[in-house]
Amino acid sequence: MLQKFITSACTAALIGCFVLPARADDGAVVTSMLATLYGPAGEQRHDEALRDFYVREDYLPVWWRDGAWTQQAREALGVLDRAQDAGLNPTRYGAVMLKSAMEQDFAAASGIDAIADTEIALTAALLAYIRDSKNGLADPLALGWHSRRPEAVDAAALLAEGLRSGALADWLAHLAPERDGYAALREQLDHFRAMALLPWPTIDGGESIHPGDSDTRLPELRARLVMLGDLASVPGWSLHDVARFTHDEPTVAAVERFQRRHGLETDGIVGSRTLAQINVSPGERAGTIVANLEKLRWMPASERQPGRHVEVNVAGFELVAYEDGQPVLNMPVIVGEAQHPTPIISDRIVNLKFAPNWTVPFKITKNELLPKIQADPTWLAANDYILISDWGRGFEIDPMAIDWSRETPQTWSYMLQQKPGPYSALGLIRFSLTNPQDIYLHDTGSRNLFARANRGLSHGCVRVGDPLALAGFVLEGESQPWDRERIEAAMHAEDTDYHRLEAAVPVDFFYVTAWVDGDGHMQFRRDLYGLDAMVLAALEAASEPVIDLPLLLGAEDHPAPEDVALSGSVDADLPL
């Protein structure tokens, strides 16, 4: 359809000698529009929101008035034409078709029905743009995103609101989802797209560059860090200083700033991981921002949720606790590795398990722990595990009484359970959720792992960096007070104990790899699960036009109206 339209437009422009009809009567346009929208085929061809919009507008055109396209129509078209500014594709909204139909008067030249169809098409495109801007374009469920989402917007009501704002173009251009941080990230998209126009040669690999080292790559590294905003001009510096081959203090500090912004180990050393991130092109960064703008459209506004709730950014390895929309606690977390991803879900903390024992999942036992036991059967006792026969339906047995050389993953039938203690896999407390995947939050006996930059290390559960503080936050709403001493006593008790919360605390798991922090600095994180690429592919797949304009001048299946006269003798099929 788009190719046919462009062919028709080019042909008409080349001939340049057709006679336009008199301006269409508004009443005739209304009649044609109503027949299209509310006639027998209207329900099948057009969605309910489109018809509802014109009910709100008293069944009258809003873009075609007094025989011409309105200024608001042209402003709205301009926003659709610049949809890429919001990380959306103008092709989806038929911007090229609408632009030619309205700005070159091809719709008017084709007659009443073409004007009505163009009026309807512009409204349909705007309704799609509003929905996409507020709620997202791709289907998050198809991408494994099962966390809660904002309510679907009433696009017809919003468009009517925009029409009455007195500044439709500005209103449309600033459409944003509920989630805080969207506007700042959208500004960064413009910045990285502009930077993508500049040369971005790959800086060669080699030995790591430590503070104080000399290396011929340092001038190029400094120039790159200046472009990225991590190295500002230093008072007293000259071009000679920028070109120096020594990894000096200002450059080390700039590398550390870059590393912090990209979730890398902050040591000032330009190693292979740091250099790989420095070499990522602005165009690729812009793609990451587009993917995350889409994900922000799927996320509810944290500041609008009353009471207490917890959010975990899996890709950022961070947990934030909110009280009436305000962040009151944050901590590092360890999440599932790429082979065992933490699911993107919403759930509730329903109870706390103090001094928890850990029943090892069957798959972990037979596939990961069995080789350790076979190598050294005393490993079980050394790590406080007990062995129970018949997957928990039997009794505790002595591991030294088993011929481990005969055991295989296929014949394994035992249950392993780790006793409570500071070095257990669950640490001193578990925050129980309700999901069928058996994912929960918990302490850990391996607290040294929180020092790592890449904390995708677990089998899917989330290990929290400050379990005592999180327990205090969760228990704050209980009718009986829980002070620090009481919580610590329960965590270090000899026996396991449960405390069911009087009011469950909501938990949302998200996956955001690009955001602007509170200081205005752009943050990027590694796409641990490959979700960004999936989001970009889904956006590309959903870019087919949502409108169709079949009644334009020169379309093969719709001959030109009788009141359009072409001078001279012209064949039915006009050459390009």
C-alpha cells in the first residue's frame, strides 16, 4: 500500500496539470465519515476507541474544517513525523502517507471519501501513538515480562484532552508514561543519536593500563572520555597534556567515573571489560535507550503507590524500598545468572522465616552437589547438610553408609537439607513470596560476593545486601513492635521460626539497563538476559502502519474522480 501511494504521489507531481475540484463541502465529508465509521463494515474495520472519539466530538471532523486541514492537524502530523524522538517508528503511524495526503492536497484532489478517510486515518494514527507512548507498543508478556503494569489508558479521552489544551503539538510531544525518569532518558536519546553522527573508531586492545602506566592509546582514550562526559577540562591543561601517554590522576578519576556509570569494578584500570564498554558506539547506546524507554512504559509509577512496597531492578543488581512513594532504603542484591534468570514478576512478601533451614532443590542436588559429595562424602557434614531418604518421606541417614560411586543423577532419590546458621545458603532470614517458581528474597552466608560488580550469580532467588534493614522495613507495619534487638535475636535463634505478616508487602521485579540517576548522570548496565535485543526486535516487528489510505489520487483500484481533469491524452497507467 505504501509503495502504491508513493507511486501515485510521484505520478501526480510529475504531471502537475490536474485541476483540483472546488473545496469539499464539510457536510458531505461528515456524511462520508459517518458511513465509514458507523456503517455495516465500521465495527470490523475500525476499533471502538476511534468510534468513541467521534462520539465525544459530536460526530464531526476535527482535522478538516471549513474546507481545509486545520492547523492542529498539521501540528499533530508533525509530531507523528518525529515519533523517533520518543523511540517510536513514524512508519507505524503512516506519517509519510498522511503528510502527502494533507500537505500536497492529494486527499482533497481525490474527493469527499478520500478526505473522510484521511481524517479518520489521522485520528487512528494519533490514538495508536497515544497508546504506544503511555502503555508501550510491544507485548511484554511475550517477552517474559510478568511484572504488574499500569492500567491501559483511554486514548480517545486523552486525545480529546489534547485538542482542548490549546497547544496540541506540545501536548503530544510530551506524552509520557507514569514512570518517573522517562523524560530524562528521552533527552539522552537525542544526545546519543547526535553523537552517533561522529566517528567512533575502535580503540585497540592490549595490556591493561594501570594508574601511572604509559600507553600510546591514552590520548585517544582521553578524547573518548571527554566526549562521554567523564573527563572534564582540567584547569591548567593544554593540548600537550591531553596528548600525554601517562595514565595520570585526572584520567584515572575519569575512568573510575565511567566504570561507576556502567556497573564495572571501579579501580581506574583500563582492562578488557572497561575498554569494551568504552568502544560501544553511541548508536548502540541509543538502541539500548530505546529498549528501556519501552520498558518504562510497562512500569507503574513507584511514587504513586501508597504504603510500603519493594522494587528489585534485576539488571541493576539493586533493591529499593518505598514508603508512600518515597525511597527509604536501597541495597545491592545478587540475582540469577544468565542460565537461571530471576523472573520478572510481581509478588508479595507474606512471611519471614528466621534462622531458616534450606531444602536444596532436586535439580541442584543431583546435578551440582552430587559430584562434590562423590569427591568427598564428608563435605555434607562440613557444610551442615543432612541427608534424608526417599525425598523427605523417610528418615535421616548417615552419608558415610552410602556407596556414592553407584549414585547417578538418574538414580538420585535423597533430600538434602542444610541446617540453620550464618553460613547457610539462605543466611539468617528468608523473605517468603507466593510465586510458583519458588523465587524469594533471602540473606546469604557468602556476603563477600556483594563486592563484585557483576552479581548475576544465583539460581534465580534474590540475595539481599542488608537483610536486617529489609526485615526492619517489612516488619514496621506490624501491630506488635519489632526493634533491631528482637529481629537479630530471631535471626540468630537455634530453631527455625516463621512470622506471618499482618499485611503483605508488594514486591515488583523489573529489568532496566539504562537510566538517568538522581545526579543527572547516564547509567548503563549489561544486558544480562538479552532482553534489550528482544525488545528492539519486538518494536521492529510491530512497526507496520496502523492506517490505510486507499482513496488517494492514482491508486490502481480507485480511479481518479470525474471532477479531476488531466490535460492532454494520458494512459490509465501513468509512467514513473
